[in-house]
Amino acid sequence: MNSISTRAHDRLGLRTSPIIFFGSAFLIVLFSAGMGLFPGPVQTFFGSIAHWLRYDIGWFYTAGATLLVVFSVGLAMSRYGRIKIGADDAEPEYSGLAWFGMMFAAGVGAVLMFWGIAEPMNHYANPPMGDKAFTDAAAWQAINIANFHFGIHMWAVLIVPGLSFGYFTYKRNLPPRVSSAFHPVLGDRIHGPIGRTIDIISIVATVFGLAVSTGLGALQINSGMKYVFGVPISGMVQAAILAVITAAALTSVLAGMDKGVKRLSYANIILAIALMLFILMNAASTSDLMRSIIEASGRYLSALPVLSTFNDSFGHGQWSGDWTVFYWAWTVTWAPFVGMFVAKISRGRSIRAFVAASLGLPTAFVVVWMSIYGFSAITSDRASADKPGTGGELTKTIVDDGRVQDALFQFLKDMPLYGVTATLALIVIVVFFVTSIDSGALVLDAMANGHEDMGTRRQRVFWSLSVGAVCAAIILTAGDNGLNALQEVIIVIGFPVMILTILQAFLLLQALREDAGAAKPIRTRQWKKVLPQEEYERRAAENSEDMDEYVVLPEFEIGTEPEYETHTPTTSHTQALAASRAAVSIGLTGAVASGKSVVAD
């Protein structure tokens, strides 16, 4: 505890794990400084790696996301689905509406505002699976693909880490870190160099994932301000937008989970639904939109098996690399943050309920959202086309000119009360990103600390500022290539996190088998509360708590083992027990002895 990092940590008045905190901070500062001082070489470096990941091994992202869907559904349907996230007698802390609102706002709420119109329009003009552009078949293919990218697969990538966090943090009482999910294979080494490396990678990836999303939001907000208020589009304006979003997030994150994140999530989900209903009621044909919602549901489910494995093989992976690989890489960088966040708010719910709600409710909402926005946008584009079978004004802006960030606000121009609806859309976008940053800062702080007790304010401030700094570094140095630069960075960062996420699924199953045994009804091991060594020593020195309740090395309570054990966790206790056993036992019979005697140790 007397290392340089520890001394620096104490002088700064922090209360976290020095190596993880400073290691993560160093990489974040290094990237931000590199982008500021050497933008060309840094962008070239990320661009070359991103190109290889996109078009040479993009199939790995496709297979990985589909594997996570199969795993989460299979786990929910298995006997392990009855196990609760948390203690066996735990009860849900949040109501269903509050739970869904926080989960959705932290997940893909902001992303839907950006891509809800832009993506269907892109695929409508350039169908990747053989249909002729601007036809009814191309329109349905576009909506199917948009639902695929934001539906079950996206949420499976997010909730598998959530299940892992929930189990290891609230069932085994391990620190709220990604490394805790590797306890079945690492054992006590989750506190060592390997565990710290996993945590640093996860924290840095989360910062970059949030930064990319915030960057896209800044581009879209700048576009909306141009449409509504005539504000010019420039890097400096986007930097100012980032500063305002970060400042608002700081205010919320300092208020905490219940006062900040919960209230913002409540308000924003209501505003987003109000905007969607306004579009529904003012569409060219509300009855056609209602039909499209029902039809889109069936078409999405029927297309899901093909889309789950589609890799654009005859196109050499070009389309899947541009779209699907980017989405899964982007989503998986959110996985540590969203996973821990949804695990925290889902404590007390069973695995089966968690998976069913986390996959089913957001996907149903996405289908409704994409039907209303996508179908309306395609109808509007057809009305502005010069002749049937060609693109209209939205196609020209989004596809021909590549101004993806303009999509929502150009679409709203054809609606009544444009000034009101565009302003409302700006508010929804801003609050979505504020919610993402503040909930992300709370989770990042917990991951660095190794416990969920509120740390010092300066730590949460640092994590909020780090998201804004990384985003500003990319936006200000990329110029007009800002969107491509954001995508390239996230694809590179997402690759190691996808590997860790897939491993988490297998290790979660291993932990369930260890704790539950093979008998019914399920009885699980009960684990002691684990603290990082530095936090344990601080609390022991303060002498303010009963330290018998805490341990540094993960350990379960003796006597709570399943009745029929099939697997035993690797802990210091079980290792010591194994070492104390005899190496050789020989059975002796006859006149000399009866039974067996230990003759060697």
C-alpha cells in the first residue's frame, strides 16, 4: 500500500483502487493527448485496424452476438432461470415503469433518436439482400434490418454482462467489476494483474463507448440547432454542446441514482413517447401506421434467423462490416456500463424475468418505434420523389449527401408545429445523453472502486469529464470526417470487449453449476462480502464497522453448499483444504486392519 500510485492517490483525496484508477486514467489521457497532438497518425492507426476487423473478421461479431442471444434465452428457459439476481429472498427495488425507463434510457434510447429514420432510409435506398431499391420489398427489408440492429441481438449483447454482474456482485458478493465474472477460472487472482487488466480494459472501453454515443449526439444536436435556430455546423459548436451536456451530467451524477438518474429517466421516456405519439397522430395515414406495426412484428420474427447469420458473403462482407459490425462493436463497449447498471436496478428479479423483460419489452418498443418513424419517413420520401421508384428529399439528404445527423429534423419539417416538435426532439436527445453519461459515471466509479458505496465527488466528476474529453478529442480533430472517426475508434475498442463478454457467458454458467449443484429445489452457496484490499484496510483502520462481515479473498459461508455438489468454486479455502488432504490412501483388510488407513501425506 506504499507504492507511488497509492501515495498519489491519497494526496489527491481519492478513495478507489489506485492501479485500476490511474491505469484507466493514463490510457484515456494518452488517447486524448495523442488525438490532439498527432491526429493524423492516431486516426490512421485506428483506421487500419478497424478496416481489418470490419471486413476480414466481421463474422466474429455476427457469430458472437447470435451466440449471446441463444445463451440468454436458453439460460432463462433452463432450471437456472428461477435463481434470483441477489439473495434468495431479495425483492425488486424499483417498480416496473421506473425499471424499464432507466434500463431503456441507459441502453439505446439516445441511439434510436439518431438512427430511427436514418437507418431505414439508407437500406430503403440500398437494399443489401437483393431487392430493388425504393420498392415495397426494399422498404420492409429496411425496417426488418433496423429492428434487427436495435432489437433482440442488441439487448442480448447488453444483458448477458448484466446477468453476469448481477450474479457475481449480488449473489456471490464480489466487487462490482468485470474481473469478478472471471472468478470461476481465476479464483483469488481476480485481485491480481490479470483481474486488474480486465477491469482497466472494461473501464476504458466504457468511456470510449459513451464518448462515441455522445459524439453522435453532438452532431445531431448541432444539426437540429441549425434547422431550428440557424446555428452553424462546426467543430467548435459541437464542442460547446459537449460542454453543456457534460455539465448537465455532472449535476445529475452528483445528485445520485434516485434523485438524478431516476428522475431524468422518468421524464425522458415520457417525452420520447409523447413525440412518437405525435408523429403517429399526424402521419399521412394513422391507420396505415398501425397496420405497419403489426406487420413489422411478424416480418421481423420471420426474418430473424436469416439476419442473425447474414454476413454479406458475396459482397466480401462490405455491407455487414459497414453496418452490423459497427453496431455490435459499439453495443459491446456499452456492455460493461449498461450491464452493471441494469444489474443494479434489477436486483431481486429472477434470471427468467430479467431476460424476458430485458429482451422482450425493449424489442417490442423498438418495433413500434421503427415502424412509426421508419414507415413514416419512407412514406414522406415517396411523396417528395419526382417519380415512382426513385428517392425523394430524405434520400437526397441522408443517402446522397451523407448528412445522417440531419435525418430526424428534416423529417419533422413535414409535420405541424415544427418549431415545437423540433425543440422537443432536441430536449429528448440532450436528456438521453445526459442520462447516459451520469449513469455511466456512477458505474465507472463503482468499477474503479470495487464497491458500490458512494465515493468522493471528485472521482465521479473525473469520469464524467473523461467521457467529454475523449469525445471532444475525436470530434475536434476529425473535422468533417467526425462520424467515420467515431466508428473506427469504437470498432477497435469493441473487439477485446466482445471476447470478454462471450467468456462471461460461459463463466456465468459455470458459477451457476457450482452454486446450485444438481438437486431441486435449488439451494445456492452464500458468499461473504468481498472488498478490494485497500478498501478493506481503510475500513479496518477506521474501526467503524464489523470487519468479520468482509473478506478480501472471495469465500463462501461454510455450511451453505448445495446438497449435491457437481462443481466446487476455486477459493483460497478450498485450495487449502485440498492441500491438507492425503496424497495417497491405501485400504488394508484382514487381520492387520479393517477399513483404510492414511499412509502418505
